[in-house]
Amino acid sequence: MVRTGISRRGPAGGRSGQGRKSARRGSFSSTKPSALPMRMCQSCGKRAPADALLRLFRDAEDHVGFDLRRRAGGRGAHVCYSRKCIEEAVRKRRISRALRMGGLTCSADELVEHIGARLLEKIRHYLALSQKSGRVVSGVSCVLRALKTRKIALVLTASDLAENSRDRLEVGCRAAGIACRALPLNRVEVGRALGRSPRAVVALPDGPLVRAIVQTLENFGSISSLFRAK
Ligand SMILES: [Zn+2]
């Protein structure tokens, strides 16, 4: 599980120019103005608020990593949460140039896998935080009951949830007008994230964590096709 293969190739000279495409006008449409600075994808040139793009950084040991919390200092390279943009940025050496590195020894697949693993960590972390809040409902029968009686904003299902339970939950969520998303975690992993026994379903009340989980799942979905294909 531990990634070790992403490192600097050595002192091979790289051009310092960015070689970016100019940003397409109107390529990002947001209804809410963001307080965050705008950044540009190294691959497609899309401009977006910093948190809508993934940030890669170069650590003290000249490794490239995904700056999950956007707090790593120093030079960063932004790329869309998209398999295509990551592949292009690696292939055209835009990441190594932006980070002023000679080159990357990692492939796009390795980078995507690293990013995916960090996003999964983030999802597990959000589940743990939700559990700590004490307002989480888990288990199929408890969630089905809660859909009728409690204020639930989001239902999350484990990847190995039984088909008939999934159907019942989807019908229940539709009737209650509640979003239902599949987690890229099985019931053992979901239970572990919650600090409990295996859980096939989790329901959360409305709040910032719900929005953060939905966004992270979306980002994960955008880049995960590479390792699903394996
Ligand atoms: Zn892009």
C-alpha cells in the first residue's frame, strides 16, 4: 500500500518555461464567488479556485506528493481532478517543470494511485469525524428507519452492500428526497473508519462534513478509473 516510487530522476536539465496553454475564457462556471485565489491546470489550462484543483508539491526529499490539505509550503503544481489532465501533465513534463524538477520517475498511473489513496484517507477521516459528532446512523435497518423519522442529508453505502439492501435503500432515499452515494470502501473498511464493527450503510445529518464528503467522492470518482481498470 505504501507508495515509494515517486521521486526525482536526477540532475537532468529541464526547461524552466511553463509551456502552458492559455486559459479558455469561461471554462469554469461557479455560481458562488470563491475567496480562494484562482489557479490554472498545468494540463488543460482551466482556471478555477485553488480548492477545485488538486495541488501537487515537491517535498524536502525531492518527491512529488499530493498536497491533500493544501498546506504544504513551497512550489506547487495544480491539475484538474481528472485522469486525462494528470496523464497529459506527466507526459508533457508540465508537473516536473512547474515544480522545477529534472523529471519524475513515476508514471501517471502511480501518481493517480497515490492521489486516490490520499483521497480515500480523507474519506475515512471524514467518516471518523462524523462518528465523533454522535449524529451518525449506521446499519441497514437503522438507516431505513432513520430515513422516515430523522433529519438525514446523505446516505453512504459500502461497495459490498447486498443488492436487495441497496434496492430498499435507494427506494427509501428517493421517497425521502435524500442523496445516496456509493463509497469506494467495503463494509469492513467503513466500520473501521467509524471505529465500529462492519457497517454496510451510514447516514449523516446535514452539515459541512456532508458537503466535504460529497466533494471528495466526486474528486475520487474523477480520477479513479485508472485503478478500477486494473
Ligand atoms: Zn485540466
